[in-house]
Amino acid sequence: MTTIDEHREILKEFIDDINEKIRSNLVVERQKIVGFAASEASTNLFAIYLHSKNLVEPGHNINHKFFASMKIAENKFEIDFLNKQNILELLVKQEDYRNKLCYGKKKDSKIVDSAIKNLFELKDLIDKELEER
């Protein structure tokens, strides 16, 4: 069972890793790592949100596969929460970026940059929601 503090530490590690790739100008060369890190950071961020708002039981696990499509995400998270549609759309988009970046041929920088931008858009939205508690 992962605690909120553990989710926060995991999130920090993934974001630090992505920022390190950005500073080193290695996002395209390390795009599989960036795709994985952005996806895992997103799911941990969402877990922090759900646990902080007491919307799920302690120990409830969030898997990136829950965001393979909007339909799956909506079925997995029938609970109601602020900005649900936007948050789920960002998570589904992040899963799509994960699949594009982690599998198959190397992609151009636009897709890698979009994956990173999507993660930080989700982070900003959830951070804002958590500040308003």
C-alpha cells in the first residue's frame, strides 16, 4: 500500500528526472524514459489528488492502463470530483503519449514536448485543486 507521502516522493523523482533531461537537452534522445516518467508521474499525481480528497480508500492503486481510453477511465472513476472531465482527458492523453514514446520508432521533439507539457498542465490543475481544500 502506497501512502500519500510515498506518492509525493515518487512524483518528485519522476519530475526531477524529466527536468534533468530538459536541462541536459536530452528529451528526444531519452524519449522512452520521458514517456514512462511522465505517465507514471501523472498517475501518482492523480493518486495524491484522490487520496487527499478522500475519494478512494487508502491503498487504492491507480494504474496507467486505466487511462487507455476515456470510456475505461470514466468506468474506473465513477466518483464525482471537480474538473473530472479535464483531469481524465489529460490522463488519457498522457497514456497515449506513453504509448507513442515508449513503443515503436523514435518520435520527433514535438510529441516529446507535448507529453511534458501535458504532464505539467495536469500538475498545475491538480496543484490548484489541492490548494483550494
